[in-house]
Amino acid sequence: LCDSLDLPQDAQLALQSTFSKTQQQTSVIPTPVKKTYFSAAAGACVASDGDQYWCALEKTECPVGSAFVSARQLETEFNNSPAIQCLDRAGAVPMGQCTMSDDMGLCTGHKSNCGGCFETDETCFEPNNAECTLEAKERNDGSIDFALFGLCVNPAYPKQGHCLWSRDECPSTDIWITPNSWLE
């Protein structure tokens, strides 16, 4: 992964050390520890008969005939149901993908995060794309694919902002900035 970084010629990665010619050349290679962090827990869409469920991050992902159950409700009301497994699966829940070329295949949860959706009536967002999840994935070409969200900025404090699931959560007095514009 690190061999594809575009670093200046004299730059060194943090794990590398330089040694003088007179210094004994020993190296200690730290053992990498894989840690996974999630700031979200998945809920579930539960069918009206209670027999079927689908892990989901929010209610618009639920098919007709099912009801969204939040992560908190799963913990308190569904702890004896197979749907409780969704709590640990936030990273694997399929998200959407922006389909317009301006958005470069951006993975996100809502079409309001796709800059191309503001300029067309064409299909600009594909929900529940298995290629897109909340957890970052390495592609075959070595690049990293991860979900991004829009930024809501209060004009009174332009250097501060916060990422939100969709534009609907951003107050109308604030400015909505799609990821494709702040990634450039």
C-alpha cells in the first residue's frame, strides 16, 4: 500500500530509520495491530411477520412491508432475535454509489451527497450497491474506497462544519457542500 504514495524523493515513512555507516544496522519491525473502529451501529429492517430482517443504517433503506428498528431498539427489544447480529455489521451494510462522472463513483448513504444529482434528472445515485460499505476497502488497483458524506457549514463560522448523512439534516440557513467539491 505504501509503495504507491507519491512522496518527495528524500521523504521517509514513519517506520523507516536512517543509520550512519558507522552505526550498527539493526532494525526492529513493529508488529502491526489491526484495529477497526466504527462510529455507527447498524439497525435493521424487520419484516411485518418478524421472520425476515435486513441490516440497514437508516429507514429509507427498508423495503416496503418492513419497519426500521434502530440499533438502540435492537439492543433493548430484539436481543433474542437473529436481527441482533446487525449491531456488529455496520461496516458491511451496503451503501449507495454516485453514478455521474463528476462524482467519480463516490460511495455514500444518500443522493444529496452526489454533486452530479443537482445538475440532472437522470439516475445519479444507485442505492444498496454491494461495492460500497461504511468500512474502507482496498481495490485491485491499490486505491482505497470508503464512504463519504456531505459537509454542513454555518456561514457565521465558515471554518467549522460537520458531516451529515444527507442534506435534509442540514439547516436551510447553512451551506451544504458535497464531498466531490471538497475532495478536489
